[in-house]
Amino acid sequence: MLKTLNSFDLKGKRILIRVDFNVPLRNGNVADDFRIRAALPTIQHCIGMGASVVLMSHLGRPKGQASDELSLIPVGETLADLLEKSIKFSHDCVSEDARDVSLGLSPGEVHLLENLRFHEAETTNDTDFSQLLAKHGNVYINDAFGTAHRAHASNVGVAAHFSQRGVGYLVEKEVKFLNEVIKRPKRPLVVILGGAKVGSKLALINRFLDEADSIIIGGGMAFTFLHVLGIQVGKSLIDQSRLKTAEKIIETARSRKVDLIFPRDVICASEISEGAERSVHTVNEIPEDQMGLDIGPESVALFDSVITSAKTIIWNGPMGVFETPGFDEGTEKTAISIAGATAAGSISVVGGGDSASAVKNLKLMDEMSHVSTGGGASLELLSGVALPALTVLER
């Protein structure tokens, strides 16, 4: 059982918190502070209870090399603005100077450590590195749901060095919401899957073949299934290594009376670019020299009708190449449909990653029941996979 933040007496303690500040930067500034804001309730609670706080996070993939472009300094500046107080910063997360700063913190002070992944030992879950990180605090709290599916030093190895360890408000909320949706869904339950790769969604598809009433499959992954159904999809993306898997999923869905729903029409082009000439075709008439890059208007209407009738909606993955203007409308319309269903009383869960980005860009975050901060982690939790960073905290 996970121990939650409210279980601890925090007064006078140093709380080492693993947060997820892996945020996009633009011109040396934080471009999207969603993940930083998501960590504020846990940080503010610790401060309010008379504790000092040491924060650790990764940013990007520096592969063990220090880099000015991936420094957490801009994150620290944004955090200080959000907290409306100055914070301390150390340029090496395990240096003696950094440990001295942590040991010298007064109640209410906040210390942010530099990017964990400037050390390769972070991603290899090195024992010595974990032990050095543990010296920063006497209570360990994991509030980085987005990394919970990884077994790294800061979220798995470090936990062994604490008798007092648990999860923050963000992780508590994520786990509670996602678990409850799986165990007690209101019906009909509709799962909407998109993105390019069939492989990344296989576990989720197999899990919900036993649970869902309908599974909508859009995005690039739809063409692998359409190809298996004998449809010529031009130059659209096909995962040749997953053809037999897709065929088995279709057969299983039929036998279990789960409605697999695919696009009826798609937006096609010969290249992925903002200025590319686009045309709408039914899936049976995709030109040989073109590829489907978004769902078309008939598909949007079909998906909307299924979403509108649902009582529980789980969405993971865009409906097209949504980051390229001209191929983003299907994803936007899907988000709007889900928001409308939620307003009418349905439960909606957006599983992080690109789906969460689309919802945020459309300013629909508050219109959904729950938007996860972790794409891969939410995908695995919904798929029934144990998350190592949480398993190590269970007692």
C-alpha cells in the first residue's frame, strides 16, 4: 500500500521530492509550465507544514553529459515565480556543496538540484548515486508520475535509503483516478487510440478487449489494421512487423463483441508539410502516391457519435500528424467531442503525451475529468503493468 503525503509528520524535516520538471524550453525559457504547476500542491504543503524541500528532476536526454541547453536553471526561475519566493539552486545534484546546501536549509526553504541525467548513473540506477541523492533528505516523496514506469536512481534506487517514503498529491491523484476508471467504469466504456505505432499501444488494446464496449483506432496506427482488412492505403504508414498481431486483435474483438471502429475517410497528401496539397478520400480510395495524415470529416462525425454516447472515455494518441498545421483538425475535433461528453456527465481520461498537449493547446484542460501528466506511465498503468517507481514504495 502506498503511503501518501498526509501520512507524514513533516515539521522540521528535509523532504527530498522527485518531481517531473521535464518541460519544453524555448530560447532559454520554459515554454510550457504545466508539469511545474502540477507539482506545486505537494511543494506548498511541505512548506506549509514547516519542512524544507529539496527537488530533483531530469530534463531531456543529455546522456550523462552536462549541457547549458538542458540545465534546470530556467525551470528554477519559473518555479520561484510560481512560488513567489526565492529558491536555492545547485549546479551538480550530488556534489558536496549541493549536500551542504540541503543540510543547511531552514524550514520553508526550497533547493532545486541540477539535471539528474547529467550523470549517467541516474538512468542505470546506480547504487552509489542513489545513496548520494538520499543524503539530501530524511523523508522521500515521489511526485513524478511521468517517470514512474522507469527504474532509475532517483525514483527506485533512492527509496531503499528511506524508512519514511511515499507519494505526493500528484501521484496519489493519478493512481487513484486511473485505477478507479479501470476497476469501476461507467458504461458504455469507449477507448480512443491514436498515434503512429501499433506496438506502443498493444498492451492497452489487449487489456481493453476484455473491458471496453468500443475501441476507436485512429492516427497512423489505423492503417496497419485497414491493410489487414484488405484495404489499399497508398503510402500510408503500415507496421509490417505487427500485421499478424493486428489480425489477431480484430479476430479477438469480433469474438468478444467489442466494436473496433476505424476511420471511414482521411486527409491525404504526398508529403508531411504545412503547405502540402491536401485532399479528402474514403479509406477505400486513397491514391497510391499519397498517405493518410489525419481523419476526415466522415470519421470525425462517426467518432463524435460514439464519444457522445459513452459514459467513460479513455483517450491516448492523436488522430493525425497534429503537430503539422493542416493535419491537426481530427485531433482537435476529437478533443472537443470528449470535452462535450464530459460536460454532459461522462468521465474522461486523457492519457498524457501528445493527447495532453493537444488538450492544453485547445485550452480544454479544465473540461476533462482528468489529464495525466505522464504519457508512458499512464499508458502502462492503464494496461495493467506494474510501475517500478511505485512498487518500490509499497509496504
